Amino acid sequence: MAKDLGVNRLYVVLNKVYPGQIEDIKREMSFMPILGFLPYDPIVVQADLTGQSTLI
């Protein structure tokens, strides 16, 4: 789909990553450049479920 849209570069930002998963994910995703990781945070999950803002 990206190619059809004329997008030539793709990057990955990983979401809800546990600290112990980072090296395994890097190894599995070695075919794509990883820009960064967003950690799993149960407070953010709860805020999402209840419609609350995570910005306090």
C-alpha cells in the first residue's frame, strides 16, 4: 500500500513494549528501521478504557 501511495521510506514505532521485549523485537524486526519504542503503561491503558486524558 505504501508503494502505491508513493511512499519510499518506512519506519517502525513500537507501542506497548515491555522492557524485556526490546532485544527480541529488534531481532525480529531487523528488516525495518525502528525509530523508537513506547513502553506499556497500565495507567495509559486504564485512561484509554475510561476516556480519561493521560496529560495531567
